[in-house]
Amino acid sequence: MSSAVPYVSQDLPKDPPVTTFLWQVSSNPTRVRATGECPACRCVTTRVWEEYQHVPKGPAADGWKEFATGKPRYARCRCTTWHTGRPADADDGCGASFYVALPPQGLSL
Ligand SMILES: [Zn+2]
Ligand SMILES: [Zn+2]
């Protein structure tokens, strides 16, 4: 929880994925939310996946299915802490992107 961590645009290694995030699923529309501590800056950050009901098919729908496979999902830090050096075109986060592990049993949507 420190703004002393400077903004660094970085992709953290895919392996191992972050396992400490809390997953929540809600419906109508289907929405998946993962909340946890960013592995880079240690701020709490939330990644949300939403179902866009006007696009029932296509790449987005395929990505949606991956929740059942248990594959780690890509997330970008979206913390609200001010990290020094954040570029003007970045609204939030510390610049880190990482992969979040799904629960061992996957998510049933
Ligand atoms: Zn971060
Ligand atoms: Zn942060």
C-alpha cells in the first residue's frame, strides 16, 4: 500500500500465477470479479469480466468459456494508488500485468 513503488510497465511471468485472489460470480448479466493484492505493488486491485449480452458469440464468448477450464486469467493492476511516473494515458495501476489462478475447481457460470 505504498505510493513509493514507481510505475513500471511490466508483464510478470505467467508461471506461477497469483493464487491469492478472491473470485466472485454474479449473474444477469454474468460478471466475474477477482480481487486481491497486486504482486508488484501490493495494492488491492480488482479485475472484472462482464458478459456483453449484445455480443452472444465470438472471441469474447470463447474467452468466457475459459473460466470453466481453470486456466489462469490475464489481469492488469488497476489499483487506485498513485505510483510515481505513471504515464498520462494510464488511469490507474502500477503498470504490472499478471496472471491470476482460478479456484482449483474452476468457476461455474
Ligand atoms: Zn500494482
Ligand atoms: Zn498499486
